[in-house]
Amino acid sequence: MFAALPASLAYGLNFVHPLLMWVVLGLALYAMVLGIKAKKTRTADAEERKQLIKGQFAKRHFLFGSIVLAVMVLGSVSGMAVTYANNGKLFVGPHLLVGLGMTSLIAIAAALSPLMQAGNLIARKVHVGLNMTLISLFLWQAVSGMQIVNKILTTP
């Protein structure tokens, strides 16, 4: 379908989405660790909190969460675009549908940030629940995505 692109480039574009998503998974796990440390900072006693504040965990969690959101949306859209461009259609199946759901979950989780910054405990708990669901789905997506990559690599 990429008439203007050399076949090797069109083929290589199939691997942009998987690479981006592996990066996003790593960044998401790191953002989760920062979020846990931010909570520990909020709930620590005065002396321990004094030490933990130096790590700026909440600020770094917000930054890495924003990067995860941006790269995940970019990766999701690029995966669909390359699939459509190379095949003239999207393959509607569990990997696509779960991926779309995950993109929605991360957008909702990020949208809760202003409420959490205002101290809303319910928003914080929903944020954590959405992101734990997201990480669980991400691990499944990694397996199903590698099966798709293997299919691309083995199809003549």
C-alpha cells in the first residue's frame, strides 16, 4: 500500500509500533515505581519525609506519566496507520480492541491529575486502579504483540 515507499521501508515500518510499545511499557513501569515513592513521601513521618522529598518523586512521576501518555497515543495511532497502509484494513481482534481500551484508560487516568493535585483521594484511588489495570493489560499486549511480530517475520 505504501506505493511511494520502497518495499523494505514499508516492511520496516511494521516494527515501529512494537518498539515504541516496549519503550512505553518500560517507562510505565518506571512511572509506577515513582508513583509508589511519591505515595511513600506523602505518608511518611516528618523525618523520613524530609529525606524523601529530595527525590522529587511526585514531580518525576507526573513527568514520566505525561511521556507515557504521549508516546502511547503516538504508538497506538502509528500502529493502526501502518497496519492500514500496508494491508488496506485493520485487523479487528483482541490486540487492537485491548490497545484502544488501554489508550482510553491512560487518557482517563491522566485526566484525573488536576483532581489528585487538589487532594481528591477518590481520584487518586481511581487513577491507581486504572493504571494497575493498564499495566496488567500491557503485559498481555506484549505477548500478543510479539505473536503478531512473529507472524510478520514468518510470512513470505
